[in-house]
Amino acid sequence: MQFFPTPDNPLPDGAVCVALQTEDGIRLRAMRTGPRQARGTVVILGGRGDFMERYFETASDLIARGYHVASVDLRGQGGSERLLDDPLRSHVTSFKGYDTDVRTLMRDLVLPHCPAPHFALGHSTGGHVLLRLLRRDRLFDRVVVCSPLLGILYGSWPRPVAALLVFLACSLGLGWLYLPGQRKRPLGRRDFGVYPLTSDRRRWQRDSGILEVSPQLGVGAPTFGWLRAARRSVAALRWLGRHSRLTAPVLILAAGADRIVSNAAIKDFVGRVPGVALCIIPGAQHELLAENNAIRQEVLAAIDSYFGTP
């Protein structure tokens, strides 16, 4: 296993690529990097279809603040093992596998090799996975999640229609099929502005350029199986209420102009669950850590204030 830096997306100083093996036999690509005398460790967890190279800039920002950084490509994406013969299908059958991936990262890499205190920074699906883990696992001292998947936006699909299609496809053993009408290949340079992910063209072109050099890192649309797993996991988090106790305090950073995940669901979650704070970044699109410089500075300032500044 290896990293795939590009001239405009350099490898963070001292980054080491590590192969991990989960208890259910999935091979994961992980990273650790940062100063020896760090003031703590931040675990970065990306969203659906992400790969660690997209977070090299954020890792370098955190290293400059004195943190050690660790990360992992979740199963089925990036440099980790895919679950179907077609590597472009974004597929899992249960989000419990993602829980296992993070537990493996913590057990085999972070706890033995990365200095405490341990913080976590998750984006979208990665943020959702962190919230799942915080129901029981005592892994982190503080957590920041950006644009977390707490409610699914179905676009032009009415919710009952989406639910019926998912049920039928998975019941018939067709959970491996792509969702209809979705792009089957990773997004590229020409797709900037077509999908509401970021207003920053330079960062979009940088990330697209990574896949031009290393296309094996990318995935296309999710499958029916992935969507069923996401729906079930979102429903499980809705059971959390005012008597629930997460194992670490959480700051949610929401993108004011998000059209990928539901901000209404995020606000509902914050209103129900103790120990969760909310900061909405006005005008920001879904990819907060890949947004323009002004928005990223707001995001980094919020992370600094929550994790603590040097």
C-alpha cells in the first residue's frame, strides 16, 4: 500500500502508510504523521467515496498546529479493500463494518503509536460513523463532525418511492446495483459546479487531478445496498434523545448551503442529544474542508477553539 501525492497535493511531512487488517478480514490503508512531541492526535475520517489524499491539506494544517494525525480509508473506497468485483461500486451492506474499521485503526495504530489526547474530525458519512461509535465506544476526548449524514436528501425521488425501490432491490438480491440515475464513475474536472459540493474551483481541480493520476482510488455512485445501510444507520441515530449520553462532546459544523445532507436533520439531532453543539457556516457548500479559503478559515478556527489552540 502507498500514497499518491501530486505536485499540487504534496504528502504531509513524515507521513507513513500502514496496512491494517480488520477482524472480519478486510485490508485497510491507513496513515499516521506529525511531530514526535505532539499536543495530541486528530483522527480524520472522510466521507463516502473519499480517500486520504483529499485530506492532505487538512492534515498539514493540523500538523502546523502541533498535532499528530491519523487517518484510514473506510472499506470499499480509496486504497482499502473493495467489497465487490467492480471497484467503482460504492457498496456496503451495513455501517457496522465502518465501525469495525475505526476500531481497528484505534486499536492497531492510534492507541499504541499516537499521543493522547485523541480527537476526531469527520466529514459527512465519516462524521456519521463517529456519531455511531460515540453511542458506546470511549475512543476520543472531543469530536468535530462536518456536514454529517444525519438525514438523506433524495432529490427528485419521493421518500416512499426511494424506500420501496431500496426494499425491492435488496429483497431480490440486487443490492449490488447502482442507484438509478446516478453517475457510475468518479467526478472529474469538468463536473465543477454541476454538483453542489464546493465553491472552490482550485481545490476541486486538485482533487480531480489525484484521480487522473491514480484512478484506482475513486468510486462512482452508491449501490442500493449502501443506501439501505445508510437508511438503517440514520434511523438508529434517531433513537438518541435527551436521556442519551455520548462518550465525548461533539461540535457539528454544518454548511449553510448544503444540498447533499439534511441540515434540518442536523438541527433536530442537536436539539435532542445532550453534549452536542452546532455551528452553521453561512454560504458554505457540503465539502467544508475543501471550500474556499475564507470558509476554510472559519472551519479551522472552530476546530481550533474546540480542540484547543497552542
